[in-house]
Amino acid sequence: MCTRPDHRSVDPAAAAMLKIADRDGFETAWSRLEAQQPQCGYGQLGTCCRNCSMGPCRIDPLEQGPRRGVCGANADTMVARNLARMAAAGASAHSDHGRKVALLLKEVAAGRNTDYPLINPDKLLVVAGRLGIATAGREILDIAGEVADVAIACFGAQGEEVIPFATAYMPKQRVELLKGLEGTLTELTGARIGLLPRGIDREVVDIMHRTHFGCDADPLSLVAQTLRCSFGDGWGGSLIATECQDILFGSPQVRTIKANLGVLDQTMVNVLVHGHEPVLSEKVVEWARAPEMAEAARAVGAKGINVAGLCCTGNEILMRQGVNVAGNLLHSELAIMTGAVEAMVVDVQCIFPSLADLSSCFHTRFITTSEQTNIPGALHIQFEEHQADAIARRIIQTAIDAFPNRNTAKVYIPQETEEAMVGFTVEQILAALGGTPDPLVEVIANGTIKGVVGIVGCNNAKVQQDFFHLALTRELIQRDILVLGTGCWAIAAAKAGLMNLDALELAGPGLKAVCGQLGIPPVLHMGSCVDCSRMLVLTGALADHLGVDTAALPVVGSAPEWTTEKAVAIGTYFIGSGLPVHLWPVPPVLGSPAVTKILTESARDLLGGYFFVEEDPLATADRMEAIIMEKRAGLGL
């Protein structure tokens, strides 16, 4: 079968499955995108509003039609409100993830949940130390309970104090800069404009309130609250999720896995876990490996049970459990089309509703598990943490029961796979450097490595799958720029072989020498999209080590192929933390020159971080290298 990439994807496995989709008439994200054309130009510019029943209203960007909505809101107000609501939704998704893990940690600490052991007491002590929690002479579970209490309190805090996780982890110079900027904005406007997060939930509610009919119409204060809410995610909810998951499930370790659809096994019961929350997927993996379930699989004619991951749940279990990953977001439909998947088990976020209908064309059981993701046509097995073992066992048994119904005539599994080294947390990176940032600082200072780029991102059917991710990454490492990142970008890089030692041949001489000496690839996998907090912590550690603000570091961020509202929150908390961030596709802000200027120019002057948009990977790499060289000059390097 022809596996040449087409205009939809550069991944040969995806191209092979898309050929099947075209032949058999299966719907995909790409075909649905085509059916949506032409898409609303007002929506792409951000100049439409449906926040009250007098609308929907839209502003003509050519100024030949309406210039204000019925209430009087102009384009600047509409765009700023829409951007704020996107960030609120994105921050809610990642932070609610963190809430669930913090609540589970509390239940485990209190002895009310015995299905989950506390795997990593060492990480618990580190987190407790950061939070100023006493540990000497105390029982581990008592300490865990207090850490959980502090984390949980960050969500519902009602005072004006900054949440403890932000003050404990955010670099001190950045905290002081933001406090000073709050005062400056108040002096300039006469209004109270805050930036540091007071409570994770509170900042989301604040956005929903101020974007309600008849409230905030000022693009400056709307963008400021967008930033504050996003900080509540990056230095709050997402950080809490990452740290508590490391405590409960163990810190990821460097290991080698395989990536792409070829990890599916025609002789085994294939279970795909997809979504974002390892509270579920950890248990699915555990029970898939149980001897009694393997015996049950053999009883129906399979050789065993094969679990593979998709999207960010895939990132979580590959880093902790060494589970292979079948693909990123746009592989989710293609994986079912192989005809070899007995069950796709999902929790929350990035789940296509179309998966239920598609699964009905095969023997695949599409299993939803969260009350926040109910999809018509799915088999819903409600996951409850206090019954985790029993429910995970039922899920695996459901997959086993589906195996005899597999139609072998429909099975086609592309054989493409690549090996990838994964598990590069902050702790693992520092361990590879000998325990301190000194070696990394030294090779950056002497120019062996010019700087660092952190890439996050989704897949977006508007952009050829993985093309921008891979083209940009290859260009950067060739220029002696270390690349690290998370999410669907990380899986794209893994599928393309950029996360194994062979990729050193693609790197510039300096980066090749350093990574070769350390025995690591030039492209580092740091986890799921919620683990963008790891990149915040790493940049904070480098800034504190050098005694500078994060804005001085030769570090740039990128979100090519971004799709979700979570990406808006992520990008915003990175620019608020002092880092320039590249975006493509262009966000829906161009309908407002004022908002565009705030995000691309004023933010640079006030925060050090800012957004820039570029659609060409080579031009993006040029811009990033120029920024890095400018930062190096600023540090006297």
C-alpha cells in the first residue's frame, strides 16, 4: 500500500490510513474541515459576539458595515472578551485536571483510598520543602495530606494573597516585576488591575463575570485578566497536576519506547488510552499487565493484551510506564480505522465526538469514563477513584470480550515505528547534567549551544499534520539550539525519530557534541501538555541560578499547529513569565489592532514576553535565532 505523505500529513502511517479513509468513505477531521469551507471570516478575526440575546453581532473589519455591536461594544472589546474566554476555558481544563489529582492525593493521605499507593515520597518531600511545610520527624502520609490541603486551597482561595504554589515556584525576580507592574497599571489607569493569581477558580470566574453583558470593555484590563487567569493555570493548576502526579505515580524516568501506529499488534487485544488524566490510564495499564487478564485474553485466542497511548494520556504513561504511543491527536480516528483496536478508553479533553460513530463501523468499544465527557454512542463506564481497581478490570475485560468480534479482513496496521528516548523531567535533565544547571549554563555561555526553544502544541487539520512541528525542530537543532517540549509536538517528534540518538546526526556540531557526551538526543520529551509546568520550573531554575529574570534568558517558546483553548492559556502564561512565544495558526485577534498591539508589542515592553506569528518554519527559526542572539548579547555572551 502506498504510504507517501499527502497534503494532509507528513506521517507515512497517517498517509496510509488516509488512503483507506478515502477509499472506504470514512469521515476524518480533514474531510469535516473541507466540508466547513468557507469558514467564517469574522470568527477568524475575533470580531463576532454572541454573549447576549441581542446578538450575535459582528464588526466589519473593512469598516464598511457595523462598527459596534448592539450594546456598543467595538472590535477591540469583542476580540479581548473572546480571547479572555478562550483562556478561561483552557485554564479550566488543565486546572480541573490538577484539582482531581490533588483531591486523590488527599484521599490517599487520609487512608480513604487504598487503590493507589503513594509511589514517590522523595518528590513529596521536595514539594513540601518548596511550600514551607515542615517534614522532620513526620509521617509521610501526614506530609502528603498537608501538601494536598495547600494544593486544594489554591483553587478556592478568596483572599487577595497570591496562591502559595505560584509564590513557591515562580522566580523571585518575576514575582517582583509583576507586583511592580500591577502598581504601574493602577497608577496609569486609576483602576485596580492585578496580574498575580489569587485563586485558580476565582480568576476563571472573574473572566466570565467581566465578559458578561454590560461589564468590562477595556482591552487592557481584559488582557490583564487573561494573563492573571493563565498564571493561575501555569503556576497553579497545571503545576499542581504535574507535582501531585509525580508524587502519586512516580517521577518519570528516562526510557526508550516506540511511537506510531505500528505499535498495535495484530495478535493481541489492543487497548488505546486517550485523553489527559493518568489517574485512569495508570490503572488501565496496571490491570492490562495483570496475569489473570492475560490469561483471559489467551482464552479468547489472543496472545495477550497490548496497551498503547494517544495524545497526552499517551505521554503520561509512556514516561512512567514505558507504554508505547500510537500517535497524536489526528491519529485518533486513524487508529480505529486499522480495525485492530478492541477498545479506545478516553477520559477528558481532545476527544473527537466522531469516534463513537467511527467505532460502530468496527468491533471497537469506544469507552467514555468521565462525567465531563459524555458522548452519544459510546459505552460509558463511570470511573470512580475509590473503585479504581474494579473499574479498570472491567474496562480490560470489555476489551477482551470484543476481540472475538474482530473482522480480520478489515485489519491493516501500518508498520511504521520509531524508537524514542522519553522522560526528561527537570529532575532527569539536571541529573544528566550532574545535578546542577552549571553544565548547561556553561555550554550556553561559551556558545556551544546558542539557546533553548520549548515547543508545545496540538495537531490542527488546517496545517499539514506534523509538518511545522518537524520542520521547525530540525531547523533549530541544526543551528545548535536545544529543543524540548510537550504534548502532541512531543509525539510528532518521537514518530519522526527525532528523539533517539540517531538524531544527533541532524544537529549542529556544538549541540551534537554536548548531547553525545551526555548520551541524550537533541530533542527532549518533557511530557503531556499539562507538563508545560516543567518547562516553567526549568526556566525558573536557570533564571534563579544566574540571578536574572526569566526574560533575560536565551529561551523562546512555540505553539505550531495549536488547536485548543488550552494553548491560549499556555502561551499567555509563558509570555507573562517573560518568554517570547511563536504561534501558528494566527489566533483570532487580528480584528482588533489594539489587542494585537498589546500582545505583540506592549507585552514585550512590560513583561519581556510577547507573541509573534509566522507561518513558515524556516522564517520562524530565523526569528527565534535572532531573539536568542539578542538575549545572549543582553547577558554579555
